[in-house]
Amino acid sequence: MKFVILLFSFIIFLVSGCGKQDNVNKTTDKSASQKEQTPGGQSNVKDDVSEKDIVKIAVGSPDHTTLVAALKAAELVDVLSNAGPFTVFAPTNAAFDKLPKGTLDDLLKPENKQKLTDILQHHVAVAVYSTDMLKDGQVINMVDGTNATITKKDGSFFIDKGKIAASVKATNGIVHIIDEVVLPPSK
């Protein structure tokens, strides 16, 4: 009887061991193929169901196509898709059109990526500043390491010279739509 139980146990051990090995190989093979097929970064995730993060808000806005192109050129899309919290002062296409002729085209060149990054980072703060938290004369430290000043004129808020026209909550912060590209002070 002990021999039968021992033999039965041995057979179960072999069967379960072989099955696990096959599953391990299948899992490993599946992981390897997924790694080959799945490109990295949040910018490659398609999600039309969840609440929108800052980047999805910008991508979904026909008034922010220039900003989205600049974020892609500076490789900041994935960063602004992260958890945050962020406050983004998002210039409209019309705001970019106010820049001197040729400025935007020059900034989008690969050799000017750092300059473009600095300008875009001057539009981002690591915190959530809703309009009810803004105060006249408030100084906000921006991601580029410089400061921007909030002013209030005739009931409207401005970040440096950019007027906040509207605000949109995001899952990872808030987007304030502004009518000017805010340039960082010289460092």
C-alpha cells in the first residue's frame, strides 16, 4: 500500500512539475513577444474611457495642436502623462502665432530641443494651483527652475503676460489655458 501511495505521489509530482515547466516556458515566451510588440511610454497608450490627464486634454483640444507638437519635439509627453500633480499653463495656437516669425520653426529643430524644453517647462509647476488658490503678486516656481508671477487685473489672472482664459481639471493636475507663450527669464 505504501508503494502505491508513493508511486501515485511520484506520478502527481511529475505531472504537476512538467505542467509548471510548460507554463513557465509559455509565460516566458509570451512575455518576450509582448516586450517586442509593446512600445514604451504613456504616449503610446490609447484610452478613450478614463478621465483625461493633462496630455489627453491638450491632444483633444483643436486650439492646442502647436503645444502638442512642441511637447512631442521636446519629448515631454510621457512626463506630463505621469501622476503629477502638475499645473500647466497651456498656450493656445493663437498664442504661439504671436511669437516673432520663424521663432517656433527654429525652436522645433532638433538642435534647439533644450531651448524648447526650457520654454515648455516654464509653463509647468509641480503642484496644483487652481484659480481660487491664485493671488495677485504670487510667485510660482516653475519646472525650469525659474519663477513666474501671478497678477490679477480687472478680475482676470495672468501668469507673467499670459492671461488665463479658462481652466480644465485633469486627473494629474490642472490646465490653465493662456493667450501668450510665457518666456522664462534669462538664467
